[in-house]
Amino acid sequence: MNDKYNPKFYKRATNYVEKIQHKLFDNIIFEGKENIPEGQKLYASNHVSLADFLVQGYFFGRENIEPPRFIAGRNLNHFPFGYIWSRCGAISIDRNNRKPSYWKGYIKTLENLIDTNKDILIYPEGGRSYDGKTKSELKTGSLKKIIKYSDGNINIVPMFVSYDNRIEEGNLERVKYYKESEAENLRIANVLKKDKMIIPSFMYNLFAKIDGKKYFYYGLESYMKRPKEKNKGNAYLRIGEPFLPGKDFESQIKLAWKFLERKNGGE
């Protein structure tokens, strides 16, 4: 896993989003830029849409802030989007990979980012929240690794993204179905592999790949239809006050998100 970020490519991508933003949203509203501290940062964001980093990346580019390297699921790695996202700072991970060497390489990548003083953006929920609500449990593995390797001396900057009307709202049931189907097929494939049933295992892995592609492209379909929608609504990015991680950093993040959500009129 290498850092393939390209600043010239990122600038072009920001300019492109500038041109098309009103085809996706009525407005993109930012709050809290003044809360971003000096020094290395770990941005911790909620995750409710594939558009989250589109909004966040546009913010960093427009405000001339060095964009963080962000941890993304392998579902964003479909051609040609894998190339695009990697040049914008994405570190793509396959959460279903069970090889110790793979995760050893991933941890080394995180350590290299910290050693070279790169900012990092992570989505601790681990995947999109389909109902738009913050998930009750966070996946803290990567957070723990980053905090431990930095000796706790890294500012966590909470981010909260929300939308009046999510782009993929009408397709979320299908997207969720294929995501769950992919996970189930992978589970069966791994069971069959342990029982040395190679061909059936191969077939279920193939079914999982097909589901993964459907999961991604049904989501993408929503973006193709979006310009024709009349009621696009706004996208909102709110940035909270930074804090150093304590022992219960998970609760710290959740509390910060809750505060930022209330600022947006949430319950």
C-alpha cells in the first residue's frame, strides 16, 4: 500500500467539483474551519454517503488546506475510480482480507504516514450508515494503531457530514441488499475453503465479487440521475474543536459528533 497522492491531480479534481457541485447539491456549506489546529491531525468523520469525501475533499482544496490521506473501503476501488481516489489521497483497504501479511503492510502504511507528518482522515463507523444515523459501535482498530504509534500526541479533529437529501437515498435499499449479500457469500466461501471445498469456495467468491460490483454501480447510478432532480438540498460539513485522545476516545468522538449534529438541527 503506497501513498499515491498527486497534488496537481487533486487540484484538477477540486476544480472539477467546483464546476459540477450545483448539479449535485443546491449548496455545500462549511463551518468550523477555525477549529483546525496546526500540526499533525487525525480527522474522525461520520459516514452517511459516498459523497462524504467529495464534500470534504472539495473543502480542503477550496480552502488550500493540505488534504489528509483517507482510509477507504475497497468498494471505491472499481475502475476508473480507484485511480482517481488514490491520486486524491485514498488508502484503499480490503476488510475481508484475512492474510496477516496484508494487515502488516497496512499498519506499516499508517506508520509511514505518521512518520512523514501526513494528516489522516478516517471513518470510524467502518461503512456508510444506511439510515443516516450515527452507528452505536465504532470500528476502532485503525484509530488505536494510529494513536498508539503517535504516543497519543495527535490531535483528533471531529467532522460531521449531513445532507438535506442524500444522493443515493432512492437506491439505498438495493445498495444495502447487495452489500449484505456480498458479505454472506464471502462468509460461505471462507467456510468452504476451510473444508477444502475449492470449487464451491471459488464460486461463492465469484458471487461475492458480482454483488460487490452491483453494490457499487447501483450507488453510482444515483449520481448519474442526480442532475435531473429538482429538490437536491444542501450538503453540510461541520468541523468540531480538536482534542487529544483519552482512554475512552471512542466516547469523545461520539460526543463531538452529537454536538455537531445538534448544530445542524438534529435531535
